[in-house]
Amino acid sequence: MTLTEMMNEINALGRSIRAAADRLMADAADNTHDMQDIERQQNALRDMNNRMAALRLAYTTQEDAERGNLTTPQGSGSPAQERSLHDMLASREYANAFAHAIRTGAKPGRDLFADKHKVLYDALTIAGGDPAGEDGGFLVPEDIDRSIREYSRALDPLEELFNVESTTTNSGWRVVATDPTKGMTKLTGEGTNITGSGEEPTFKKVTYTLDTYGDWLQVSNELANDEVANLFAYISRFYAKKYTITNNGILKAQLEKLTASTVAKTDDALAAIKEVLNVELDPAISVLSTIIVNQDGYNYLDALKDDNGRPLLMPDPTNATGTMLKGRRVKVLSNAVMPTRTVSTSGATKGDYYPIYIGDFTQYATLFQRQPLELTSTDIGGTAFRTNSIETRCIARMGASVFDSAAAVRKEIFIPAT
């Protein structure tokens, strides 16, 4: 496909997205419209937006290639290599070799049983070579990687609201295209020259950098020599919670880059939220928005009632325990994850400020993760030697970048001190 053909595809899809967003907005505003149909429209719009992102990336990549500027990221493999790596990590051979490496305290560069762990080194080579392994350890088997993500989902992670992308490099950049703002030129008759609007597609460059995070877990020799499944389950449960807390912190830092405006207790909080959805956010963003609050903020919203005494928070038909406000899902985070800001200095500003974020966070920011996790063990370092146990260390590389700051709005509900 040529660049011109790809741009035509992008423009056509853009028109379809705008039409779908307008239709969804109209149906969402109709209280009698079937919620299941609205949910289907939301999912379809998300798929279209994901396809648009893929098309734009393909366009810029091909454009760079045709200009002779394309470079291959270090550590990236061919599709065949990626398939081979997936099969390798999912194999029983790899799981057994990995468990043996944990039991013997093996790590890249210090391995008395390297011949038994050849498959572990083969995976490192495909994934990015020895340097990644020297810093972190062996790549975890698919059983552990999948279990960590399954346990993480049960912990209600913040990342489910954001765009998440796997990468093979610790830094890089992505291109974001801006939508056109002008229409086509009206022709006065046949043979009229088309002058055009003079508007060219514009692109901005968004960079990302991954930071390295790690933690350790003590494993008894009894457990280390138990069934592989039991050992892997124990490791997965521990690192899943660590992984989720870390991701939540990274994404929360991106949310805090937004400037907060205050909604006083004497103000109409519902009116303020409606203004965000109706005016402050673009309609295409508003229809896909989620409302994020902490426990204090949710408790405040849960107490709001309409003129007939009915609660404003409505049950989510797609989630038995969830709620919605103005047709948008309400996501509740614990106060420990997203604490209430408290001003203790005397004066008019003294009191509590409940955080509230509204927007389509898949458009707002992307969480980048270098997959998979890396894990190594020792029976000599740390306290392992003194306690006759094994210590495992897990390394993960993650980072996040804001792509569209207009896709989310930050508010604070001010409750003055009494």
C-alpha cells in the first residue's frame, strides 16, 4: 500500500469515527436507549480508535523507510523470532529449566548448570541479548507471566483504563497526528481551481523512557523443591501485587500532571461533572469517558440525589457491583492508592480535597512495558545463606507518557474543615 492510499484509509476511518461518536453521543443522551447497544457502540468505537492508531504508526514507519531514515530498534526480533520466543516461554522444557535455575541459584554469568539451562539463554538472546539478562535475570515462563497478570486483574489495577503497549526497547518515541480543523473548499463552477485550505497533516513526537523496578522474595528450600506449579503460583501471587502497586503509581503520576480545578461543597457537583462531559471534553472523548474517584469521593457522589430523592449513581448493567454516572462508568480506587489531599493550614482553604478524574484515559496516556519479566535467584546473597533458603529477585521495566492532555480533566471536590 502506498503512502497516499494509507492516508486515504486514515481519512476515511477518521470520518467513520466521528460519525460513530456522534451516533453514540445521541444514543447515550437518550435515557430510553438500550444500554447493551450503547456498550456495543462503545466497544466498536474503541476498536476503530485502535485501528486508527495502528494505521498512523504504519504510515509514519513507511514514510521513514521511504526516506531512508528507518532504524531497527535494538533487541527487536523478526515475527518468526517473536513466535519462537513465545513457544519457548510456554514450553514445559523452559518451565522445568527455570525452576531448576531457581533451586540452584543460577543467573546469567554465574551458572554452574549452563548446559541444563540452554533454553533460558536462547530466550534471552531472542528477546534482547545478554545485557538485559545480566541486569535482571532469566525471562519468566509464560505460566508465571500469565498468572501474574491474572492475579493483577483481580486486584482491580488502574492500567485497565489506559492504553498499554509492550516494547522491546528501554526508550523510544511514537508519532501522534492531529485531526484537521478546516473543511473542503467550495467550488463555484466547473473548471474552478481547487485552492485547498492550506492545511497539512501535522504530527507531534511523544517520547517514552522505561525505568527499572525490582523486588525480592524469600523462598523456602521445601517450596523450591516442591511441584513446579506450586512454586510458580507462590511467586506469581507475590509479584502480582507488587506489579499492580507499581503500575498504579506510574499511572497516578501521569494523572497528577493535569491541573486541578476545585468544586466547592456549596457548588452543584453534578453540574460540574456534566460541564466536563458536555463542554470541557471533546464529544468523541466524552462518550468513552470513565470517572475515577477515591473512596472519599465515591462516598460523596453516592450520597447525591435528584429532586425526587433518587440516587444519581446508577447500577452498571455490565457489572453487577459497578455504578455509572450520566452513562459513564465510575472507577473507585482505594484511599491508599489515591489519597485525599488535606490542607491543615487555617483559613478558607482548610479542609479535604477529594480527587476526581474524568476522561478517556486510553487516549490520555500509554503505559509502556518491556515484556516479559526477568527473575533470578541466589542461595548465597542477602539472608539466603543464613536462613538456608533461596531469594528470588524480579526485575520489570515500565514507563508512561501522556499522548493527549485534552482527553482528561482533573477536579477536586472541596470539603471545608468544620
